[in-house]
Amino acid sequence: MFCIIIIAINILVFFILPSELKPIFAINIFFIELDYWWQLLSSMFLHSNFTHLALNMIVLYQFGIVLERFLGSLKFLLLYFIGGVLSSLLSAFYVYYRSFQDEKFFNLLGASGAICVLIGYYAFVYKNSFLGLLIAVLLMSFVPIFVGVNVAWYAHIFGFICGYMIARLRIIR
């Protein structure tokens, strides 16, 4: 049930939020300096275009429905949001660090970090699927880069690792 609600909120935000407000809600290097800590959560509901939204929501549905049944609604919500915020935080620190080396500034947005938390958790619980899911996360992280699509590959990797470790350490069970 909550998986469907999260999907509905993502779709509503995509169609209702004006594009000029996205920089306020997406993670950027200024979130630390300006205390915009809400960006760690709000960025999980933003998407750059319809394809980005559709792909994320399809994968969220695939893994979210299974894990919500497995964990129950409350634990599923905790996994999604705690893992998503943790993935966002790690990604933000990575971008913050890199911005001073490359002098490139950009916004991070999308639910894929939180979704990869679910995939990492699933990979631990269903051990036979670990290698296939790891390869899938690596492919969705790096293949778009080769065709010129800007992807926050590190959010996928951080998310997968966070989800796997949350399951392994039995933080949410």
C-alpha cells in the first residue's frame, strides 16, 4: 500500500512542481552551507524528465511491492526513507567533495538511490539473486554514461550498499 502511495506522490510532484523550484528541493553543494537538510528527502521525489520518472517508478513497484509484503508497511517505509536519506547524504558528500576538484556544480534528484537501497536489501534477503542484481545496478549506473546521459552512478552504488548492509546488520528486519 505505501509503495503505491510513494509512487503516486512522485507522479504528483513531477506534474505539479514548477521546474524553477526544483533547485530548491534537489540536492546541491549548498545544502550543507545553507542548512537545506530537507533536500536529502525532497530530492527523492524529483525527476528530470518523464522517462526518468517512469523507469524509477517501474523499478520501485517491482521491488517495493515484494519488500513491503516481506517486511510489512512500517518497516518498508523505514527502509525506503532511512536508506534513501542515507544514500542522498553519501551522494551529497561525494558531490560536495568532487565539486571542489572539478569545479562543476549540479543538482542531484531522483528516487534511484532509495530504490537501490531496496534492491540491495532484496539482494541480501534473496541471496540467489545477489550477483544478477549487482550487475543490474552496475549496468544502470554506467551504461547511460557511455551514451551521454547524465546519471548519478554513485547514488546507485551507495544505495545498493546501504540496503545490503541494513539487511546484513539486521537494522531493519
